[in-house]
Amino acid sequence: MLRKLIVLAVLLAPCAAYARGRAVFVYPRERALFHRLFYTSHQRALRSSVATHYHVEVHEQIASDDALFAIDVRGANLLVLSGHGDPFSIYFADRKQRTLDATDRANLERFFAQLAPDATIVLQSCYTGRGFAHLVKDAAGPRRVVIAAKGEIPRDGVSITSIEPFDARITCDDGGHAWDCTLRLR
């Protein structure tokens, strides 16, 4: 019996050494056929890069906070929330109605509590780094990292600088002037 346990442990050890984290990507409702912002080759390339080290799950056409909070993020090491943004909120359905803002703080706390304790949350939306990201950081807790933009992100403005631990750089384009607008809250 002991010999069988030792053989099993030896066989499972390499699997544990290469255990992959979990990444969850959330994309908003987007109905445009041309000039898409979120359903692009750039986003597919980002997910492909992340998939080299993480199990990637993609949730598309999310349009409400109820739909977002219904997503299973248990144990996820990386959560990427994509949508339109302003300094105080993020929009999933359209640019006219806020989906998440300060009124959702309690729901955000419960949602983020399901993530891995050291998870990274990326707000892939314009201007959320000027205020909303701080609310997300408070709701997420002290060990989780929040990455957001302080300006307007072009559709290819997010680049991955490190897969593990995850880190990204956000380049904004405000009126033709490209600049590093990355906000990292640790």
C-alpha cells in the first residue's frame, strides 16, 4: 500500500509543479459589425498570451451587473473586466447606463472575495483609473492588485508585460498623444 502511495505521489508531483492559474475575461455587449472595440484580433491575441500560463474562460455580451455577478470567478488569479468607462463607473450594456459604480460596493466585495487572495483585476476601460479603480481596490482587499487606465484606451492599448505574476501596461491616446496611463494599485 505504501509503495502505491509513493508511486502515485511521484506521478502527481509534476502535475502540481505545473498547475495553471485561472483567468476570467468579461466582455460587454457590443452590437457593432464594424469598428468593434472589444471583439478584436488584439483581444484574441491577449487571451492567447494569457492561455500559455492560465486556464482562460471568456464571458461575452455581458450587459448587466446581475449577469456579471452570476459569473463563477472562484479561485481565479486574473479577472479582466472590459467595458466603457468613466472616472466613476464602468458600462457593459451601452455608454448611456452605468453597470457598476459606487452603489455596487457590497456586491463587488462579495464578487471579489471569490477570487484568489493575490488575484489581479484589470479594468480594461477608459478613465476608470481616475477614481473607480480605487473603489475596486477597496472592495477587492489589500492583497489583490488592480490595473486600470487614467485616460482613453485605443482598441489595442493594453499590452502584457509579465504573464506570471501578471502585469500589463496601458497606453492611452488622448487626442493623438500616446502616453503610458497605467494605474497599478497594490
